[in-house]
Amino acid sequence: MPIALLLVFGLLPDANQPGEEFGGQPPLSGFIAPLAVAILIGMLALTLFPGAMATHRERGVLRRLAASPVPPSRLLTAQLLVNLAAALVVVLLIVVGGHVALGLALPANPGGFLLALVLGTTALFAAGLLVAALAPTGRTAGGAGTALFFPMLALGGVWVPKENLPGVLRELADVLPLGAVLNALRACWTGGAPEPLQLVAMMIVFALVCGGLAVRFFRWE
């Protein structure tokens, strides 16, 4: 879906023309491409990943792994790394494929972009780990993840650019993890840098809290 989103809007005639509604940046690099990356991370972390983990528990896969000396923290970390790698592959498809096929500008601040991508992905996957640790079945995990994902879409500046939100919602978009990820990616794509509040308070702390709770409440069965 994120790649389809990039293609649909990237084929519009003015996709690479600067627009005032995006702070003088082209819509494709100023909003659509970072939006595609943020939606990709949110979908993987909050809907697909928790459901897969909870399904393993439901089918007894985790119960069999419990007989091994592997602690829950190591299992969850391994699952997180595998999904992070999958997410990075699709991000490369969006960035490189968009550049080649649609003339999408590459991130002007690649270091900041990579930092925001890793921290934001870790924070959202930590939330997914917490859902997976608590949900007894795959269906429950998918429902709980979706219940987290869609409010973040509505309130995090995803459906409507942050600049067009009223004051309270604009501040809320900086607080919600998905909104913080999107804002940081947008800033780095156009040559800026992520705000320290978004990186430290919203991403690192969120990742540590959710990841710690996931390990604390994890059950093999």
C-alpha cells in the first residue's frame, strides 16, 4: 500500500513542483514519500507483527521454544531485528525506486533520515511487541494493533498534513509516535533535522517503556 500511494501521487503532473501548503517543498518529497514510509512502519509494527507473534503463541510455537534456554528478551529482540530488516528493504524500494521512476528527491539529510527511521521504527515496533506480549490470540493482537494504528493516523498528521491541523491537534501530532516519526522524516527529507523532543522524548523513551513492558509481561503460552 505505501508503494501504491507513492505511485498514485507521484504520477500527478505537479508532484515535484514546490507548493505553499507543504512549506514551499514539492508534495512528493515534502509529504507523500515520508508519509509512505511512516505508514509502512506503522502497518508492519502495529498490525502485521503483533498478529504473527500472537498466532505463534496460539499455535504452540512459543510454548515449544520455552523449552530452550532462550530468554524472552532475546526472542523479542530477534523478532524485532528481522522485522526491522524487512521494513528497511521496503524503505529502500520507496526511496530508490521513487527517485529512479518518479524523480523523487533523495533525503537531503541522509544521516538524520537514517537516525529518525531507526529510532521511529524501533519505537513503533516496541509498541507492537507490547501488544504481542499481552494478546492471547492472533485475532486479538490484530484488533488491538489496528485500534492503536488508526487513531495515530487520524491524530498524528498523517491523513491531513500537520500544518493544516488546528493548534491542539498540531501539538498532539508531535506527541504521538507515528506523528513524531512522520515529522522527523519530513524534516530530514527536505534538508532539516529532527527536533530533539521528537527523537528523545517521543521515540527513545517510548521504545524503552514499551519494550520493557513487553519483556515484563511476555508469556510463552
